[in-house]
Amino acid sequence: MEARIANYRGSNSLTYPNHIIIEVDGVGTRDKAKALVGKKVVWTAPGKKKTAITGKVASAHGNSGAIRAIFERGLPGQALGTPVSIE
């Protein structure tokens, strides 16, 4: 399943680089987003090495079908707006 990284999870003073907000194609409600909880998320870095950073869907985020994923380590800023795969 294809999705896109929207932003980091954060507040006015803090940013959590390993918590990522993801917008999934074809998911428009909170109930559909809750069905994805527990699935694996993989982001592949561009470049020669093709480093993959994996995470897990933790919860739904808001009422428009976005999800929150927790990655094993923080994602770089270049990851924002790039595609991820949900397995």
C-alpha cells in the first residue's frame, strides 16, 4: 500500500523525529485508518545505498485518515513528502 510522509509529530516547542504523520492513498476516515494499526512501514532512502528504515503504525491521527507511525530511528528532513510503503 502506498502512502506519503506528511510531517513529524510535534508541538509548539518539541519535535519527535521518530514519530511520523503519514497520509495513505484511499484512506479518508478514522475508521479505515484504525484498520492499519500494527502494520509495518518502510521508508527507503534515495541514493546509492538504498538504506531502509522500518517502523510500525501506532494509531490513527485526526479524523481525515492520517496515521501515526513510530520508526526505529528518526527520519531525516529529506524524507518529508516522500513515499513510504505499508506492508
